[in-house]
Amino acid sequence: MALWSIWTQYFPPKPTFTEANLSSQKGRVFIVTGGNAGVGFELCKMLYAADATVYMGSRSEERASAAIRQITSESPKSKGKLVFLRLDLNDLASVKDAAAAFAAKETKLDVLWNNAGAGALSIPLGSKTAQGTEAFMGMHCVGPLLFSKMLLPQLHTAVRSSNPGKVRVVWTASLLAEMSSPTNGVDFSLLEQGPKSAMQAYSATKAGNYFLAVEWARRYGAGETAMVSVAQNPGNLRTGMFKGTPGLWMLVLNRILYPAKMGAYTELFAGLSPDITIDKNGAYIMPWGRIQERFPRADVVDAMKPEDEGGKGATKKFWEWCESKHLGFESK
């Protein structure tokens, strides 16, 4: 773990790619999971104001509808659309239904932001998804991978009518992937029962999201339907991700936390910046929109390399483990 990496992500320079740099996105179609609050809400605001069609993935129609009313009232001149998409990543049946509902309305998808998630202390340790998977792994990795794969037809359609590198899948990591994920990023021996602490469980899923970003880039980043896949650390932000944190800790943390809008700039860069090209596939994006030259954990870098390149092939193994949880839900 490199101190310089921690420092520059705790105290990033000003963003260079913001809504001020955003050209009209009219005609483009986006999905932002967890779009009704926090970073996702701020990102939806920026995309809708730029005339995009934005699907807001959310478990709660009531909360999503309130968010949509607020966003549309703040950008009355927008020519875009903002649509509620019912999505509960804790239940693969809901994930499948959400992908089908989207496919019934849209033929293409330009960018998918896998933004939704829960903070390390926001759910009880040992919680399970509807299918019995450890909750953090289920909602942060297993569910998003199924959702993303089920949207491949729409992503491929978008690729065929777009310039190279414009169609993207964005995965949400965290600084904790560097600071506190287990040796090699993911401990495969603990995937079924989960780690003994919520922080370890959360951190492993953030490394897992980086694994999925890299593996997606390897599988879908070349050929006629090549798309970009990146992981991003949105930053240390004042959002619901700190739900459950003791009040005394929050007094300290609030001094070094940033508004949710800053995290939206990280995600905006990851999804739309022209600096991210096909040759940057599998990149890791730091706050508030910078491409990390090299992930500072040598053990994680080695684990992510394919076995035929001398690595441990962990991204492929993790992908396959996630897929094993999809049985009965993936389309044949």
C-alpha cells in the first residue's frame, strides 16, 4: 500500500471534467443504479441536464419518483428523459426483471454505471441476499455482474452505432480496495460464508468490483463490439455510505469528507471523458477523474494477471464464482 496513493485520493486536485465540459447527450441512453440518492443522484442530475435519457435504478419507486421530480424541476429546459427502473440487487429475480424491463423500452445502452451499494456498517454482518449469498458480495458483485451481462445486447447495439470507446460499463470500487482488502484482493476461501468483520466484507467486494472491471475488459474489450470497462473510486464523500458509523467518528470524518457531487465528477469522467480510450480498458479511476498509472498493491496486481502471464488468474476465477450464483437466472 503506497502512502502517496492514499494521500492523493483523500486530497485530490480539482476536477477537470465536469458538467461544464459536457456536450449535449441527446439521443444517448444511460443507466445509473442507485440513482435516487448520493452520488448517483448527482450524476443523474448532470446527465439529465445534458439532454440524455437516464434510467434511474432504485429499489423504491417512492424515493426514485421524488428524486426525479426534484431533478426535472431543476432543469426545466432539458430535452432528456428520466425514468424509474425498479432494481433490487439483493434479489437476482429483481435484477433479471429490471434488465427485461429496460430491454422492453430501449434497444441500446451507451453507458451503464454500476453505482449502487451499501456502506460497510449499514447492514448487519452475516446478512444474506434473497438467494442466500453473503450480502455485500451479492449486492456489490454478483447482482451487478448479472445485470451487466443481461444488458449485453443493448450495449452491443450501442457499440455498432458509436465511435470506439464511447460505450462503457463502470464499476464502483473504493480506496478500501487498496487499504483493507485481503491479500490478493479477494479471499476465495471466505466467499461463501463471508469475512468476520463488516469492513473486511465490504473491502473485498470493492476489490471484487475492480476484478470484474478488468475481466469485463478482457472478455468484451476487443473486436467489432469492443466496449470500455473501468473501475472507479468515487472518493470520500458525505453520503449514506457512512450509515451506521458512530457519531464521534463522523465528527472526525466530516472534516475530510466531500459533497456527493464531487464523487459524481469521478463517475462522469469514468463514463464520458474522452481521455478514456479503448487502450485504457480495465483502468482504475481516482477522484475526481484521473487515470491511475498503476494500482499500488503488488499482490492485487499479480493476482489479477492471467495464469498464462504468470499471475494467479483471480479475475477469471472471481467472475466464474459470481456466475455460479446466477444459475437459474441467466438467459439461456
